[in-house]
Amino acid sequence: MLPPCPTRTPNKMQSMKTIQRAMLASSLLGCIPATAGTETPTDAAEAPSSNATGLLVGKLTGETAWDKTWSAFTLYKNDDNQILQEFSLQGRLQVQSIYGESNDDSFNTSDYKGNAGSANDENVWGNDIEARRARFGFKSKWFQNWKFEGQINVDNDGHDLTGDNTYYKDLYDLFITYTHSDALNIAAGKTKVKFTREQEISSKEILTIERSLISNTLFPGELTGAWVSGKGIQEHWLYELGVYGNDRQREFSDFNAGSIVLGKIGYDYSSQVGWDSAVASFHYMHNSEPGFRETADLDYNGASASPSFTDSIALTNDISHGRFGLTTEAIYGFGYTGTAEQRGAIKNITQSDVFGLTIIPSYFIGDGLQLVGRLQFATASDPNGLRVPSRYETLPAGDDESGNTYTSAYVGLNYYLYGHKLKLMNGIEYSHMGGGDYDGYTLMSGLRFSF
């Protein structure tokens, strides 16, 4: 017999407040060494030279107005300081709007806002602009070898599900890293588990407005654990190995639902072919409790289920040279049939194996103007082993969102105002679900801002 579904306890409420206070304290602490150890010179000619830059010391960097504006997010930076080398703010705001049609039924951002049974209304401004991501945090470097950083997801409407006023939605990541060398980095905390190349690339830098179906299907989320990584081994090799708790929580995992193990090995062959970058890699992920989903807090409903796959593998190749870039991935997920605990209840799961192939070419056709394409193909061994992407393609009327073969083609134009830190993105994607109802296209436009 299962225990009753847990409610939000005072301990969890205290944990949330503790994390918010800790992040604020870290921000304040980072300001202290900016002036520590300095002396007021009695003679300007005797003033020691300082390499410190940053907003707190009144020294912005860069040659252009764009450079100086973004350098203001660096509060303090000084490689010669033995305690604190850098303390910066980081964050992102990504907004977008969509319109689509499938089988003579149209949909747009307002339909996403009013999607039944969801909390999407808090993420849509008016009826037409979706705040896709809003995050804020800090990053810092201490004692030459230690890095400490974290971000929260911002609650866009300023209150949680219970009506309390807060801009804190959940903890996106918070982790500490010890860097012994390029070949050895050891880290622990909460982080995004980056299985597949598309997930490795930050949402600040992805070239398409949304990631591919198969990459999102196998994505395990932001989890708590420890990992080790490195690159430049014998000049070419790179690796990563991590172990994480499988339960997705508002803050840190409770380690009560098995584990996710992720391993990677890669080879950098850019110097051998004379390209700007060229890396081939192999990813392997094991899930000890597929399909687990944590019971929702009373004021938070954001934890989704763990992927319903026991093991997943990906073979990736990512190259760029001059104006041209190409990312290619072949992905396979080994399905799971059995039971899983989901929000305090036992559910039956039947998930077949899936295979996917994603190809993303890109080319700069002018200064700051980039043409991007993407081809997706995914298939499942069972008739309903795949489901259309849940964000938009479930919006049109239709009672059969599953199938066994998914194909799509995306064409987009990205305009970079200040690199990936400020850019406009536009794209159109045609998708078809074999064995399901969806057959149509989606127009997407977005603005990406990050610091």
C-alpha cells in the first residue's frame, strides 16, 4: 500500500527560503573582495596600478557601446586577486510568438495560453507573446580553481500557485566546480543533464527556436548529482561522467527515485582537418527508474516525469568552418514496459524503442544574418511509440497525437544584433506524424537576450 501523497511541509518551505538567501548572500559576498586589501594613496603618482575591472570598480571594458553595456553585468573581475577572480550576473529572457495550421485547424500563442489543464497563462504576456525562458543568477570564480554559479527560473506573473507573491519559480541550477586542469574538472550540485548534442548547446545559443522531438523526448531534466569532465587529453580526447538523483524537484533531488548515469567520450579532430571546430562524440545514459514523477508541491507544479527509457545512446558530430556549420545526431532510446510511481500512484508504462536522426546545417549569408535548416526523422517500433511535441503541436484539434513515424523540416533566419547575447530568430517548420492526426506547419518568431 502506498503512503499518502505528501503535502508541502515547513521543512521544504524553509529549504526554498534558505536557497534564496544563500544566493543573495553569495551575490553580496562577491562584492566584498572587490575593494578588500586596497589602500587610499596619498599621492596619485604613487597609486598602484590595478587590473580590476567591473561595475563595482567603475571600469567597464570593451571597444563598442555594446561591449561596454554587457560588461556592466560583470560586477568585479581581477585575475590577480588571490581570493576572488570574477563575480558576474547571468541570466536570459527569451520571448516568442507562434502561428500554425494542421488539418484545416489553426492555432497560435493565445491557444497555448488557454491550453486546458495547464498553467501556461502566467507565461504569456497579453495573448501573443510567450515568455519562453526567464532566468537570473550569478557566476563566480574563487581561489583560481573554484567556480560557483547558479540561476533561478523567474515566475513571470509574480506569484505562485497558492497566490503568494514571489518571482522565484524554481532553482534551475546551483553547483560548484573544482578545476584542476583542462583535463580534470570535478563538480557537484544541481545542473541540467546534457544528453545529446542539442541539449549540450545552451538555449542561449541553439540555432532553432525549439529543440528536436527526439532530443526532448529523452531529456531527463535538471537534477542533483556529481560529475567529472575534461578535454585535451592527448590533445584530442574529451570525456564526461556523472551520476544524478532521478527525481526532478523544485530545488534539490531527494535521491528517492533511483539514478541517472551519463557518460560521454569524444574526439576533437579540428586540427587534423583544419576546421574551426570538429568534434565527434558518443553519449550513453542509464535510467534506473524510468517514468518516475515526483508528487507536486502545493505551490509548484513544474516537475515532469523521467523519460520512459532504461538506456539511451547518441552518436554526434558537430563541425564549423568559416560561415558554415553542421550538427548531426543519431539517437536511440531503449523503451521500458512496466510500472512507475507517478505523483504517489503506480502507473503502467508501455514505451517502445525509438530511433531518431537530426541534421542541422547553418550558413551566414551576410554579416549577422544566418540561414538555418533542420531535418528530423524519428521512428518507434510500436504504432504509438512517439508523441508530437507537446508545446505547440498538441494545440490543434485532434484526438490522436501519437504515431510511429515523425518527420519534420525547419527553415529559419537568425539576425545577430550582438552575437548570441541579443538576436532575432524566425523559422517555419513543417511536421508530420505517421499514424497520428498531426500534419501541418508552425511559424515561429522570437527574441533572445542573455548576459
